[in-house]
Amino acid sequence: MTTRPPDTGPGADADRLRLLVISADPTLVDECRSAVNALAERRAILYAAQSLREGLDIARDRQPEFVVVEIDQNVRELAAFARQLHETVPGAHVAGAFQPQRFAHGDAESTVLIELLRADVRDFLRRPISPTELRDVIERLSEPRVGVRREARGRVVSFVSNKGGVGKSTLSVNVACALAREHPGDVLLVDTSLQLGVCALLLDITPTTTLVDAVRERERLDETLLRGLTLPHESGVRLLAAPADALEAADVGDEAIARVLHLARRTFKVVVVDTFPLLDSVVMAILDASDLVFVLLQATAPSVAGAMRLLPVLEGLGFPPARQRVLLNRNHKRFLGDLGTPDIEGRLGRPVDHVVPYERQVLVSMNTGKPYILRAPRWGRFARAIGGIAAAVTQIDSASTREPPAGMAASAQFSPDILERRRGVDRRVRDIGRAAGDRRSGRDRRVLMDEVARSEVFR
């Protein structure tokens, strides 16, 4: 069971807490939920397990920072559980919840607490749990703990849309290849489009292992095995391919995806996830694990309408705008009456963060299995757009990821779209009055384009 309290604003995501409650008594889950909801400055994703074994499975998959376990059973079992939990989730903060009246003798309580302290259970909560007491325990989460190794965490970014054909797979592949230039061998592309994955095809790779192999080996899956199940590409990207068919895809669930992605972020510096255009439990698990999500759309009315519905849904699920980036993929030629970026921004009620211009060679590269970013001119429009997306990924940890880099002019943020509008206007002007187009000199066309550019920038 997963509970997401309402978001308290874009900045609240930094305080998001993964909380696992282990108890056969649903009342304890309700107490923890009520206590967290009463803390206006905190947000939490709440997971619940009814047994210690189930709790270990959820902890392995979801990697919670805070675990509350009810002290209502054999203390040795609880102590063994706490030790296993710290092996599974290094650095997790474990608190025991108990009702004093359940202890038979006055000294039995201290005996149990001492035994659990030896198992690294550092806090205890008396039931019913109060928000004040829970706040004190949560604040101790940020305190450094001697002897606890904090594992390096890579970045997880996902490309999502509620409409197919917008170019999620194509852009996922090209962005992953661009990132691999900076981190060769340390960028993982995960194809979670379970029934229709095409990332292997776009990279001209014949999969010998897939995501299903990682799921089936989940009990012994570690960093070494995960890396061994990925497929290398000449660009430096490693691919975890989609299942071979729909029958195999049935083996992949949300807990398995969460387990793979949390392990992948400990193994690679960047994990790029291509998703299926459906908001199901698997995509929800991907969002939980993602640091940043790129919401893709085309410059068509149905695609824009779909994005208008999807963006508030993501925010309602606990994924605030600060971790969203709107990506407009112009994967078709411009035409008279085509939607411009200002039109789309007006309908969405928010800016478009990235615009990928139309490039015919991208379509050619899809047929050849050679990502266009690997041979695109570095200062070309497509390469600059993909580079901007890759830069947003590398700047995730920065507090000002939405701001342009220092020294960049405000108009430069929109240069890809300005160039596209320039081309569109220039083409329409040249075609007026002549069936074969205007035979102007190159100089005349450049003058026209410069005039259009100035009018767009300073309008």
C-alpha cells in the first residue's frame, strides 16, 4: 500500500520521505499517516507491510529512509530483522513502535529495548504516535551517523507521455548517447516500454539479455550482476533492453522495476528510462525512483490536450513541477497553421523547457540504428537541443536548474524555436507567387531571415 500526502509546494519535494510501516495492525499505519499529515513541512510516501518478511521485500525494492516496525513479537526475530534491513538498505533509520501495556513486567520493556538497541534500532515511538514525537525522530534522520556508509546515488531521469508516437524512445536514446560522451560506460538506458520496446532496434543491438533477466534474478541481483546483464553500445551507453515479447513482460511488476532502478542508481552515474504511454503501477514506480521527468508532447492539438491532462496528474501524485520538464518534440515538418511554442505555452499555462527541432536525418537514423546525435554537427540545431536536455540532467543537484547558465542571453533560451520559425516564414515567403519557389540569391534569403529573427527576439 502506498500513500502520497498532498504536495505543499515545489520546494517540498526536497523534504520527501520514504516511510515503511511494518505491522499486522492497520491502526499503526493510520497513526503514522495521520502524524505525517500533521507535519505541514514534511511530505511522505508511505508503504505498509504486514510481516517482517514482506517488509524486507518492500525495503529491498523501495529503499525507504525511515522504517517503523511494531514491537509485538519475538525480540530476537525483530533484532534479526533489523540487522537484515541494514544490510539491504544501508543507512536506513529504524524506529520501534510499542504499547507499554503489552509488556508483562516492568523490567521486560527495558530488556526488549536494550536488545533492539544492539541491533541498531535507534528510536522508539510510544503508541498512539504523536506528530511531535515523530517530528523529533525524523529530524534525527539528517544527523550524520558514525560508521554508516552513504552510498553514491546516480541520477534517474525518465521520459513520459500519455500519447504514443511523440518520440520518447528516439529522444531517450539520443540523450543517453549524449550523456555517454561525458560518462562512457556509466550511463544506463532502461527500456521499460515492456510490450513495444524499440531502444535495442534504435541502437542496432540484438539483445541477449533483457529486463526480464534482471527481474528473475532479483533475489541475488547486485551491482556486478546488473552491469553484466546490460548490453554495451559503441557510444558508451549500456542498455537494459525491453522484454522480447508480451508474455515475458507479464513477469515485470512495479516492485521489480523499483528494485532494478534503485540498484541501477548505485551502479551508474546516470540512468535514462524510456517508458510506455500508460500511467500504470509500473510507471508510478518509475516516477517514484526518478529525480527528473521529461514530459513529451508534439505540436499537435491532441498531444497538447493530453499534456494538459497529464501534468496536473503528475503533480497530484507527488511529482511537483520543480522535477518536471516540458519537452516539445517537433518530429514533423512545419506547416502553415502549425502550433507555435507560444501557443502551446499558453494552453499549458507554463513554459516549454526544451524544444527539439525537426531534423530529417533523425528519421534516417531510426532506420539504420545509428543515433543521429553521434554524427550530428555539434553546433547544429538538433545537437544543441539534445545538449541542452543532457545539461539539465547533469544539473539536477543544482538549486537553479530552471535558470539559464550564467552569461546566456534570455533570447538564447529560445533559439531553437526562433530558428524554426525563421525557416517556416522564409519558406512561405519564397513560395508565394511562383510554382517552383522564388529564385532569390542566398544573400537575399539571409537578409530576410535576419529581419525575421530580429522581429522575433525584440518583439
